[in-house]
Amino acid sequence: MRVLAFLDGTLADPDTPHIRVEDLGLMRGDGVFETILVADGKARELRPHLDRMARSASMLDLPEPDDAAWQRAARTVIDNWSGSREFALKLVYTRGVDPEGEPTAFALGIEIDPKVLRAREDGVAVVTLERGIDPGLAERAPWLLLGAKSLSYAVNMAAGREAARRGADDVIFTASDLHSVLEGPTSNVIVARGGTLYTPPPGIGILPGTTQAAVFRAAERAGWSTKIEMIRTPDLFSADGVFLASSVRKLTRVHTLDHQPLRDSSAIHAELAQAYEDLYA
């Protein structure tokens, strides 16, 4: 099941070619995207996703996204979806064929990978991998686009393949000092310790998390404290719980890190996952 819509609200056949082979999003990864969870006909955190896409577009010097048009395209996909009660809504915005011409833009609804659904329930084994940046690099070198959700995901996908070669499901990136925790290739890291949730600050060059922010709101309603501050690799091993947060995976617990079993966080995960769902009840 797939549903494709353009910004004018028209539907298109997803099996028919629509992208020029010389599109700069394809040729150079020159574009941005967002992936949004839609559940029971409602897009979760649509406003934060659109705001983040506008921020990423600005970092790439793309034209400012037409907010109303993107909302219309998203609504068109949602209204025409007839598959599972939850699906992934992808918003893709590229520079198009001509750097000075019309950008390419579309919304696509797709089914969620069964592996992601299983990981929500079973948790994941994770390895730490060096990302090759230090926590101050984003501020010193904004042209590296650290913290932008660009289409240039080759490194992220390569990290996932390396995790599989090491017998793991996913990755937590560390900075060049090997001790500062950054993010996952497609997720934010959340650590539970002593009734408080922690996540690294976006200013160190990671993507601000829409789902991470929602989990923090939900946790605060449930009586947790939340803090945005640096996390060190040893903190992961001593934590009450380590989790990966993203739109489609929601909140997924990490049960093994670098082949070492972590403390059982099933009860914390169940509490936080329910609090997160209660936000949208």
C-alpha cells in the first residue's frame, strides 16, 4: 500500500516515474525530508515536523517550504490511505533539476517495516560507532549541515550495515572523543536514570527530535523529570534504561549495548510508551 501526492493536493500513481534522473536530490542528495507517523488518520507531531523541515531547508539554502501546501499534501495522503492503522508519511523536498529552478516536492505514504514493529515490542541490540565529529564542530562549521535532516543518508545507512555485520540491530553514534553520545543513524537517544530522562543537546550537531520532545512531554505528565545535557558512553551502561526514539519506531528500548546486556528496562519502557500513547488518546 502506497499513496503519493503532490503539493497541489493531486494524487499520482506511485508506480509511474515522476522524478527526473538528473534531479539533484537523486544525484547529490541535495534536499531534505521528514518521516511522520500517522496513526488512526492523525499525523503525530505534524507541526514540529514541518518546522524542522523548514529549518533544514534554510540550512541548505532551499526556498522556504510552502507550509499550507505541505499540509494539503499530507492531508491528501492521509485521506486516501486504506492500509494499516499506522503508516509512515514521508515528505521529500529536493532542489530539483536546476539549482535555480523549481524544487521537487511530494508526500508519500508507505507501510511500516515489520522489523520496526517487532523492535518496538522486543527491543534492540545496539553497538556504538564513532561518527567522526566533536561536540563543537556544528557551531564551527555550519556548512557541514550537522543537525539538518538532509537526503544525504549514505553514512547513516552504512552504519546500519556495520551494525548488522557486528551482530546488532542498530547504532548509537559517539563523538570523536569516543565518550560523548550523539544520536542513532535514524533516532535520538534517551537515557533514564533515577526518575529523570536525559537526551543530548541538539547544539552538538545532532537532529532535534520531534518524538524525543513528545516523549519528554509525556514523561513530565507522568511525573518524570527531564534534562537536555551531554551523555557519556559509561552513562549508557549504568542507566536504568536506554531508548531510541523516532517517529516510526516510537520509543524502542535498548537491551544490549556493544554485546553487553543492559539493565532490564521493560517496566520503564512500558510506562513511558503508555504515557507517549496517552498524548494522542
